[in-house]
Amino acid sequence: MYDHYIALDWAQSNMAIARMTKQTDFLKVFEYKADLGELKIYLDSIRGTKVLAFEETTTAHWLYVELLEHVDKIIVCDPYRNKLLSEGAKTDKIDASKLVKLLKGGYMKPVFHSTDRIIELRKLVSSYNDLVARGVRLKNQKSAILRGQGLPKNAELPKTDGHQTFVMQRIENAIQQYEDDKKLYESEFEKLLKAETTLKHLKQIPGIGPIGAVKIFATVVDAQRFAHRNDFLAYSGLVRLERMSGGRSYGSKRPRFRQELKSVFKTAALAAIGGDNCFREVYESLIKNLRYPDHKARHAVARSIATSVWGVMKTGKRFSEEKVREKFLKK
């Protein structure tokens, strides 16, 4: 229990603050011009233990870092779980009032935030992902123009004075800029690999390359927050959750997960089973001995790789192929 429960609804122009105490459900709510300095002064003026909550938005991490020293605990909550906010009228003061009620009732689901410098890598990874998405879009545009002329995707467009040639030149220039920028990002990833021990350990796992290692490192940050490997597998989108009621199963559902992690592990599984390593042996054993169909065997390998990542990050130890063989092949 905290002495004070405080909820914040922050916008660029204004901020709404709602507060309740442990002794009473009386609600105080007010709205001011958005001012971080004034907010810190207000929080410091409150005596007793205090917990602050606000929703995950583009400014959430900035607020988390700036306000962490001014309260006893901060909860950055998942807006997808706050269904109460979608009911009835909606204003900043109303949202703050509902948030503080959820906070005091213990109904919030926290979103992970940390002051660890590693979390800043997420900006680098996010920017790289955006770059790759733009590159793929440009190459698809080029391919579409060539197909429209009945030409293969790597052909040269006949030179004409038409607008099509002008457009193609712009696209090709943009693709060249994309390739140059991509090399710069990959060079930055290589620097990180040389400086971070955890990244070196991750790269030792078959199927995990430099870019995949950095994506995992930036997304997970701290593996200690996952008490069990199944929690990590759910976070990575590699397991489904069973739906039970009254002793009866109603199928399963996929939990909300980090798409970038699922993509890394699925790609790693494809790379691993194409090489000579323990995961290739697991894949072949599942198909031969347990009659797994190909797609299920690949998915099992992806889960095995994810479990290995969780273990390496949680213990700080090097990856061991022999341990994988002991677990999956020597039963």
C-alpha cells in the first residue's frame, strides 16, 4: 500500500493529474499546462510514499526517466488493457481519474521500462527496421515498373524520354542511398558486438547473426524479468495460451507479443536447420522419430533457440550445443 496514488495524462499542451490516498477514495483531479518542472515540484511536495502511473505512449520512456527519482514507484501501463478508459465521455481529466482508480485497485498491467542504457538501443533497432521497410518498398516499386513492361526484376528499363524513366532513376537513386545507409547501420551493429559480452554470447547461438543478436538484446534488455522460459516464449509469440472455463477447453489464443522477436527466432530456425549444428539434429530427430510435419519441427526449433537465448541472457554464460543435445536428443 502507498500513501498516495497518482495518475498522469500527459499531452504536448497540457497535463491532467488525478490523486487518491490509501485512507479514502476521495478523488482530486486538476489540469495544467504541460510543464515537466512544475510536475516535479508537485510530486516532491507530496509527503509519504507515492506511486505514479501513466499510459505507454511516445513520451512514456522520457517521463519514466525524468520522474523516477520523484516518486517511490512508476507504473507505465498497457493502454490495451485499460478498457475502462474507452467507456463514456473522454477528456484528459476523465482519463486521469479512471487511471488512478485502476492504479489503486491493482488492475494495471505494467509495460517494461528501465533506466539501463541498453534500452536506448531500441531507437537504433527501430530506425534500422524502418530503413529496411523503406528499402523493400523501393525495390518492390522498381520490380512493379519492370513487370509492367514485361521485363524480369533485374532487367534494365529501356531509355525513353517518358516520365517512367524519370521515376525509375529516382527509385534507383533512393535504392542506392538505402544500401549505403544499411551498411552504416550494420557497421554500428558490428561495433556493438565487439563491446558487449552478451551480444558475443548470443551470436554463438546457431542461426543468430549480428543483426538478430542486437534486436534481441535491445528488445529483451533484462531476461531476469521473465521468471520462466514459457513467459519468454509467450513474449516472443512462440506459444499459445489455452482458454479454460468450467473444466472445459475452448481452444487457445495467441498472447500479445513482440513481433520483432518472433521474426528473429523464425528466421534463426531456418538458418540453423540449414547448417551443421545441434538445432539441425533436433529438427531431423523430430521429423524422423516423432513424425513431426516440417512446419511444426521448424517451430519447435524456433522455441528451442528462444529458450537458449533466454538462458544465455539470464545466466550470462556461453551457449552450449551439448546441453541442447542432452535435453532433446538423449532421452
